[in-house]
Amino acid sequence: AQSAEAREVELDDGIAPVYPIHTVADLCANQVNSVDVTVLLHDSKQPLCVDGMVSTGHWGPPGRVVRINEDGDGGRELSPEEAALRLSPADFARAKEMEMKMDFRWNVQHVTRTIYSKFGLTGKPKENY
């Protein structure tokens, strides 16, 4: 019998391995190692925000809670962190959140390549060892 690593098959685009399911043991291994991950990608230009305090040099208490109107709805209240980030002088894109399926058997470079692929990032991911 071959081990799961010996039967590993690469995806067409070479991003991450796919483990074929031929037996009940393979199915069990797949279910145990499969994980749903939520990745939050921040812009590198976004100021650091710790406990609702944005690192912009203004360390006073946050201002009043702001209500915004998006897409014609009744509006929603911004969290203090969001309100503070809107007052930041830096130009940055809002953080993007995406759910992905991953496998505990993957190496770090598989995870990194998957994140690059799903978010459409350009450039080559750095190898992490």
C-alpha cells in the first residue's frame, strides 16, 4: 500500500497538492485534514491599529461614533477602529476578507501560493522556510 504522500497529485496550476480519495481511509484522512480558513488581507499602507487606537500620532480618545449610508440603506454605525481609520491621512485600500478551503497536510508555501492566487496578488510569493 502506498502512503498518502506518495499518491499526492499536483493541481494543474501547481499551487497546492490534491489528495485523491480511493479508500475509506483516504476519505477519513481528507475529512480530518480539511479546514475552512478565513483570510483577512490588509493593505501594507494601512496604519497599525491596536485595540482601536490607530498609529497616526493622534493618541487621544476616539471621536463620536459615525453613521454612514452605504448603498441607500438606513446606514450603519462604524466601530471606533473604522472611524479612526477613516480619519487617517494615509491612503490605503480597505481590508479584504475571503473564505478558503485548505488542508493541514499542506506546507507553508502551499498556503502562501493559495492566498496569492485567491486574492489575485501580483509578484512571486517569497519562500518561507
